[in-house]
Amino acid sequence: MIRLLLRLLRITDFEVCASCETLKQQLSFAQAEKKELTEVLLGIIKPKVYEAPAAELNPVMQTSALFSRRRAALESKDREEAKILRSSTVLGKPDDRLATLENELGIEKEGII
């Protein structure tokens, strides 16, 4: 009743009840606990990244060789790259070939929501 009169008279200097303070404390405690739990779960899910030493790949020479020799050289280069990718332990890698293909086709990247 007193609060109603204080609000009607627009007097804002009044005491805050103990139950409101308790609820505010419980809410802040629950929010902190939720934030800590989220950080722990993200720490568990996030994979550890191990850097592998870069392997030297010999570039394919552009010569006037027969097509079968060039094809064999390109296939061996692809096999080496596939071997490196299979032996890699990193789970998430950007796909550079997709980006170059999009650039060649003139497709713009769409925003991720």
C-alpha cells in the first residue's frame, strides 16, 4: 500500500525489500554458474591444434611433354596432397579450392547467419 502511494506521488526513495535482493543475488549466481558451465563445455569441445611441418611439394614443370607424362605428374602430386590431408589431425580446415572455384565462377559469398 505504501509503495503504491509512493509511486502515485512519484517518490522514488523507498526501501528495496529483502526478497527482491535475494532474487537478484540468486539470478546473478545462476548467470555466473551458466557462464562457467558454457566455458567448460566449449573447452571440452574445442580440439587441440597440432601444427604439422610443411612438406615440400615439387611443382609440376610446364614443358612440352606428352600428355600422359603430365597427367602422371599431376596424379602423383594429387596423391601426395591427399596423403598429407589424410595424415593431418586438424579437424576443421578451410577449403581453399572451394574459394578459388567460387572466384572463377564469379559467385559471391553469402553471409552466414
